[in-house]
Amino acid sequence: MSIEVYGIPNCDTIKKARQWLDARGVDYAFHDYKKEGADPGRLRTWIAARGVDAILNRRGTTFRKLSDAEKADIDAEKAVTLLQQHPSMIKRPVVEHPGGLLVGFKEDEWAAAFS
């Protein structure tokens, strides 16, 4: 099973998610946005699958620091641009796995996906 985990290593939710995977012996590759960036094609795919609101973290400090103009009228393409410029605004983790796409760490969803 090929699993890709996308996030930022110092994020508490990423740490919990990686510990959860490690404890269950789930093999995965980790993609660090800070070092490797956010691929626009992949962002478009995620947004098409789950919607802007599922992928864009509007609660974090990075989003709150944006100008009102940047925050206004965010459609899929504007979201891709913002997320490329500010990958810390991507909800974490995003996990691509053979059964689909997980966004965020919800233990019950993860248990169902990796059972």
C-alpha cells in the first residue's frame, strides 16, 4: 500500500498522525511542505476532490494575516495560488492512500482507512 503524508514536521497534528501510523506499522512517505513546496497540480486535485474549505485552513495565523483582498472571493484557482505561496495554510495532514484522500487527523476515519 502506497501512502503519502503531506504536512509540516513541527505541527502537533502531524506528529500525532505520524505516531499513530508508526504505532500500527503503516509504511508511508512524508512530504514536507517547508522543504519540498506544494505542487499546484496536486493542490488542484485535492480541491477538486474535497473542496476549497476542506483543504484551506482559515483558522490559522497565516490566513488571518492575509489582506482582506487576499481573503476575499477564494475560488479553487485562487486557493491554489495562496496555498503555494503559504503552504502552512493547507490543512494537515493530507494523506493520499489507495482508498482515497484523508484531510486532518480523525482517528476513527484513519482506522477505517487503514484497517
